[in-house]
Amino acid sequence: MMFWYGHDMSGWVYAGMAIGMVVFWVLIIAGIVMLIRYTTGAPQGPAVPQFPPYGESPERLLAARFARGEIDEAEYRQRLAALRASPYQ
């Protein structure tokens, strides 16, 4: 059997293994952090304000539409009566 000289690992191989190990652990830790954030339901962005915007009531919004002339008086009164009869207030 023939043995050749110089087939041991050089410093570059050890450096490559060290860098590879650091990258491996960074990926593992980042994966765990992302998994924890995903499973705990952390907020992904700013919360969207719910209706009514800026604290305005539906009646005030309806009155503003009537004042701008978007709806006439009959439609205003009909919608206002429907809002006041609604069980969701």
C-alpha cells in the first residue's frame, strides 16, 4: 500500500469547519426564534383601527353625509331610524 505525503487537513479546512459551525448555530437559533414568534401570535404589524374611526359614531357620520349633500332628508331619516333600532349599539 502506498502512502502519500501531505494528505492531512490544513488550516483552511479547520477555518472552513469553524465558519460552517457558526453559520449552522446561527441558522438553528434564528429558526427557533421565528418558530416561537409564529406560534405565540406576535403582532406582525400596526393594528388597524376598528369602526368607528376617530371616535365618531355612526349617527355623526350619517349627519356629515347629510350635511355634505350626499343623501337627502328622507334617506337620512330612514337610515337614522334604522341605526337607532339596531340592537348592536
